[in-house]
Amino acid sequence: MALASGNPALSAMDRVFVEDTDQPVMTIQGTVNKIMILMGCMLLTATYAWSQFGTPMIMPLMITGAIGGLILAVITIFKPNVAHITAPLYALFEGLFLGALSAMFHNMFPAFPIVMQAAGLTFATLIAMGIAYKTGVIKVTEKFRAGMAAAIGAIMMLYIVTMVLGLFGVRVPYIHQAGPIGIGISVVIVIVAALNLVLHFDFISKGEERGLPKSWEWYGAFGLMVTLVWLYIEILRLLAIIAASRE
């Protein structure tokens, strides 16, 4: 049985075929347990990185976390069968990156508790999207998948163009600036990241329904973690833009 998804982070589903077997299968509860493990790993290294702010270690930790997390994410997407190894490592590296990044934002806007607000809003969004999916308020249809794929593709292209131009000293106007346009763009990206959570909920639900191997619980947890990291960063950036406009 082939599974398919319009979510780039879950594209490996297209290559999965499920056969009747007596082996343990993926469950929602098992995936939730894996998510909790990944969050614990991330919190551990994030706390350490945060504690290093003001020392020469902060930038190396952030760079190491970003590069290590990216490499492990790519490996996991193309080799989901090793997610039980790479997903916890990804969480540890992302913790270093997020802890250092959060400490830097906190130092930039000490009068505004944007880090705590970003964390709270991220988890609130996770719960809200979970309820919306469970109650059927948001349904994952083929049109929804196609729309999300297009939206995520456009955002990724924006990221790439911004990064490439930045290497040549060219700053794309409005995107990172305080003001209505910068805030509007950031809000749109946050909404897309939030809706992306629904695709992961659907994957986990369908994985249990169709009897994916139990090892795929790690992949499901990894996919959700990737989107949570993205959502947190975008909410943090949005709050930073708003804080900058108030200074």
C-alpha cells in the first residue's frame, strides 16, 4: 500500500509499501512518546547553549547546531529507516542552535519577554492545530496538500534568495524590517508553518491506520519536531519585529 503526502518533510511516505505482518506497527501514542523524548533532548542542549551566552562559545554552539541539525534533517528525510538514530541527534543539535539564538534575541530586546512568549505561542499553536485536525475543522484533502506544497515552496525560495543576496551584501527590503509589510510577511509564514502541523498530524494518524512499521514513529516525531522548530523561529522573529517597531 503506497502512501503519499504533499508535505516535503514527509515525502519519504511516497516510497513506503505496507504489507500484512505480525511485527509491531506505528501508533499515535508511540509517536507522542517519541516526540516527548525529542523535546527533552532539545531542551537539554538548549538550556546549555543559553547558559553560554556572553562567552566565546555562543557563536560556535549556534553554528554547530545549525549545520549539524541541517545535515541530520537531510539524512533523516532521505533515510527514514535511521530516524531512531538521527532524530534524537537532530533534536540535540537543534537545541544548541535554538538555545543560542533565543539567548541572543533575549539580549537584543531585554524589555520584552519575546522568548517566553514565542515558546508559549508555539505550544499553544500546536494544541490548537491538533484540536482543529481532530475535530475536522481543518481537513487534509489533496487540494490542501497541494496548496501547502506551493506555499512552502514559495517560502523556501524566499529564504534561498534572501540568503544568496545576503552573501553579496544585498539586503532584501521589508522582509526583516519593522513595519506593516515586514510584519505581514512574517504573519503569513507563521500561518503556513502552523498549518503544516496539520499535515504531520495526518501522517501520524494515517500511519497508525494503515499499519506503518513501528520504526516510523521516530520519523513522524521528527517531522513534527522540524515544523515546531520552524514555527518557533518564525514566531520569535515576528515578535522581534514587533518589539523593534515599539522601540
